Amino acid sequence: MAVVRTEALAYTKKLPDFICTQMTSRESMTQDYAGTGPSGMNRGTNPNTVVSSDEIEEKLTYISQQEHYDVIGINGAKAAGVQHMDFAGAISAGEFGSLLNDIFDPKSQTVFGWGRATSLRGRHAYVFTFQVPREAGARVFDKGSGKQIIAAYAGNIFVDSETKEVLRITTRLSLPYSFPIESAETVVDYKAIEIADKNYNLPFHSEVRVQEAGLLFVNKIDFKAYRKFVTELTIRYGSFADEPVPDERTKASSDLPAPVEKQTSPPLLSPAEQPIAQGPVAEAGTGEIIAKEATPTAAAATTPLAETITASAPQPPPVVKMAPTEPLVANVREATGRMQLRVDLVLVPVVVRDRSGRAVGNLTQDDFQLFDKGKRQAITSFTIESSGEPPAQKEMPGSVPDTAQDKPATRISPTNYVVYLFDDVHLDFDDLARARDAAARQVDTLQPMEQAAILGTSGLVQLAFTSDKAKLHDALLQLRAQPLGGPSEHDCPDVSYYQADQMLNVYALDLANNPPLQAAFADVMACMNGDPSATKFAQTIAINAARRVEDAGKRESRGTLLAIRDVARWLAQKPGRKSIILVSPGFVLATDLLINESDVVDQAIREGVSVSAIDARGVYVVFPSAAGDRRSADPSAFRIKTELARQEAAASDSVLQELADGTGGAFVRDTNDLYGGLQRLAAPPEYTYLLGFKPEGLKLDGSFHPLTVKLNTREKLSPQARRGYYAEKQ
């Protein structure tokens, strides 16, 4: 990789200036519900309706490792006065040359690793992984919310094994869970192009995919009509007053478009506020370069690239009929607004049960004490939610009051909406089949006032609310295990996501003091038949494998959280009682995803949605994988993997428990009676108390705030409440 890096960086430095035509074909399309598919756009997107499309022709000039864009045509008509960043829809920049240079630039502190050998376009290629840290990452600005972030990014580099030329670069932005853009991926393909009797390795095709708020944006970019730019000129950044008098060479000038400020990141991606615009009809202009000097406008010269990118949640797509049911696309802009109205109010659903396990509904605000990080907080809102039929009472307004009333209001839910959300990404075939059969029995018991929906976290199975049992059965039969191609028992080393997280993020990368790394190292040595020469690179192989597994595991876990969040948003428009039953074997959350889990809980609470869960594994015994058993001849390595498997099982259960406790739901585990478990979860608790407080005397520093709920009652009662929340930095 060192050779490839040196040659690529030297090549980009010596690359001459070019002019080419950039043709961008853009489409935006709806998805069945927002955020489908844990892998962003590779799986589960299921686009069904193209909202808008257009084709943009631009003259791209690459000078001194900077891209300059000049829009010359829109949908076959000439254009004038249109800037590259003016378009609505998805906009990107930097695919031509900045991307390659920035990845290999030592200042980016890019971490490279070995991936695999493969074949690409008939050429034998080596695939290297890379990760660019946030410090050198992409600047992304979301116009709708005003949020601006710097995002780390990672991907793969495909290199010809003989010539060491770059054949392809793929990138994926690491976007925070709370950012409006959910996922963004880019592919750039390179090949040798002959210009003036010389061959240059240049990009010829790129594809950008962005997912946000139920829309998938796809930009397909072709670079063609290459020619060298040989006119001598000087491009100055500043006012005319600051410029020296040009000499004879620079009296020649060019009608170049204003340059986009140099980008130290992969192409920035931006779904804009509206669907893709058709663009104005050109009045004049051919786009030809004329020799004359041009100074960029003040805005172009002084505005950072991140500020010229418009990235905001698009308007909700048109209603997509899933006859005879409604679409699964919620009004995301409206739901997001609800979340932001009361950011200082923490809501805590509490279910109180007696010794027999029955929900208690006769408590008052004075019976509760609420503690945040051990400090008692004043309860400023108090509501009792009831799932029973109303005797003759009016439904309470949906908003939570700022101050408690003498007598708590009671919200009655005349209709019960239940979403059976199958975690088909994490479920294996056997567990999914048993859970599917149990759910089929459960939907047969639906009452007239109940409706159910069947969804998969992969997005590949989606049935909106219905009381038609035949349709529900058909949807259940469509469910399949949908693994995303993560670790398998055929990999060497055999590393689980939990083991990878522990190896990379909990322990130092020191073989002597890192038990998870020791177990993976033993696996590699076993695969190498104990070859002593393998010890030199076995640790590197183990670490690189862990990084790949960690990346895949994060995408899977984050995708499941996204699915829960998006279903909660969708349910927000429903009246009555709303609940999600998550059917899952559990999954692991790395430390940096815990705040995402807290966001999901907050979203569900504010939308009045309870999340219950059932562990589809039933009663099980924890053992490391069979592959690990065969490979880990070292007894100490086997003991390590056994302990890691035990810890992983506990951590997987913990996530399901926290989602249920935090939203007023329930969690069923350690039972093979999945039908009985689903019956219990489908019947919501008769009473739920919703406590609200405004944190006082505490720093909102982004840390975890543990919560404790205590009761001032004579009778021995058990409260169930969320264990805490992450306070967003103020």
C-alpha cells in the first residue's frame, strides 16, 4: 500500500490541467417508509416512485487540483447564469480529482488496511480499505435545519495488481444519527484515457447515492470529451484592489466559472429542500472557454464550500398508494418539529405494577419521586395514559402541559395499532421461522378495534396497517433472514461484532494485554497451520478483520435503530394506542451508538409509541461459534471466546430491555413459547404514567444521565421506567 500511496500522490501532483464535459443524470425517488434498510442504499431501499429527474451538462475545468463547474445545459436546453450549487436535489463536488488527492495526502492521516483480491473490469485488483478521521473529514451543511458537521469517511480502493493504478474508489460518510442525511455513498471509476498521445488515469464514471427522510437521491455522472487545458492564466482569489498589475502573459484571460473552494474530503452530498428542479431555459451562451482573466465573485471567493452546499430534508413525497392501505411515508418534517419544540423537557413513561403483575392506575403525582444523576428533580408534567375504553370522557389534547394539574388528565385510546417489526437482518433462519409461525397465530386473534402491520428492518417486507388476516399471513410468509454479508463462520479469523468492538475500542491494541485480540490471533495462526513465519502478520490480519466486522456490525445495528425510529415517526399520525413489537435475537450497540438508542427512545416517547420486544432465540445456551471451536486449539483462546459470547448475549438482551423500559413497553425473553410472549406484548399495559421534568442543577454536556424513579406508597409496587438518557450538549 505504501507504494500505491506514494505513486498515487505523486501522480495527482503532476496531473496536468484538464477540461472535460460532465453529464449528470439525477433522480429522486420515494421509498416505502423513511430510512428503510440498515445499510443505507445498498439494501432495503425498495424505491417505488420517481419523484423527479433531470440531466445537467457542465463544462468541468480541473486546474491546480481544483474543480471549476460551468453549467451549459439542462435537459438538453442551453443554460446561462446557473451555478453548480444552485440546483435543488442532490449536489456533489470533487469526484474528478479532489477525492483521490485528499485520501492519499499524508495530512489526512488516512488509515489503510488490506481488504482482499478481486477482479474488476477484467483486471486483477487488490482492494485496500481506508478510513479518514473526522479531523480531515467532509464538511456537510444541511440548509433546512442549519446543521453543519464534519464527518469522517471510509471506503475501499481498488488497485491494479500490476500497474498499481487506481481502478475504483468507494466512499461512505460516517454521519451522526441525529443528522438529517441518513446515508451517503459514492463510487468513482477510473481508466486510462488517451489525450494528446499520452495516457492518463482519469475518472470516467461516478455514482452518488444519498438517503434522507424517505427519499433516495441517485446521481449518475459521466466524464467525457477530455482535453488538456493549456492556456496560461492566473486565477486570483481576492478583490481587484489586492491584485498586482498583470504582466503580458496574464493579459490573456478565460471565462472560467467561479471555482469551488478546495475540498479536503470526499464529494460533499446534499439533498436540497425541494425535488430536483427542471432548471431555467437558457437564453444564450455556448459554454466555450474564451481567453480572458476572471476573478471569482466575492461570494464564491469568501464562502466556504460547506456553506455553498444546500443539504436539508426534502418535502415529503407525494402520497404513494399501497392499495388499499395508506403509504408508509410519515411527515418527517412535522415529526422532527415536534421533537425540537421541547428539547428541555425529558419525558419518562412509567408502568407501575403490583405484586401480581397488574398495572396500577390510581397513583398521583405526589406518589412519584424522580432522580437525575442522583439529584431529585421537580416533576413539571404528569399524565396517565389508559388503554381501556372510555366510560364517557373526552380525549385529552395531545400536548403535554408544562406544569402539573391538580387532577391528572387521562388519554383514552379507542383503537390499538400494533406494528410487528421483524429484525430480519439479525435473525437467523430457524429463529425467524419460529417467530413467524407464532406471529401468524397471534394475528388470528385480532379484535375489531385492532389493526396490525408487518415490517422487516431490512425494508424488504412491508405491509401497512390492515385488519385483513389473509394479507397479514401473506406478508409473514414473505419474511426471510436478510443478513448483510457480515462475518461468517468461514472467515478467518472468526470475529463477532462484539469481539471486534471490545478489541478495537475497549482494550489497547497490544497483543499481550488484549484478550479479544489474543483469541483472533490464535484463530489466524490455526488457519496458517501454526506456521511460525505467520506470526509477523497474524496480528495485522486479526485487527483488519475486526475493523471490517465492526463496520458491518455498526451498519446493521444502526439500521435497526433507524427502522424503529422511522416506524415510530410513521405511527405518530395514528390516533389511539400505538405500539411496536420488535421480534429480534437482540443486537450489540457500540459505545458511540448508545446516544442513538437514547434518541430512538425519546422519539418514541414523544410520538406516544411504546416499543416492546421479544427475544426470538427463546431458551438458549451460550457457546462460541462452531468455527471458533474448531480453530481455537489454544485452551486460553477458547475460554476467551466463550466469555465473549456470554457477554455478547447479555449485551444483546440489554438493548431490547432498555428499549422496552424506556418507552413503557415490555420485554419477553427466556421462553420458547413465542406465541404466548406475543400475546402478552400485544396487550398493552392498562395504565402508563408519563412524567416530565426539566433538568435542573445538571450540565447538558452530552454525557449519560441515569434516571431513578421511586414511589411514596404504602403498598409494595414495582415501577418500570427508562434507565436514563443522553443530554445533548447546549
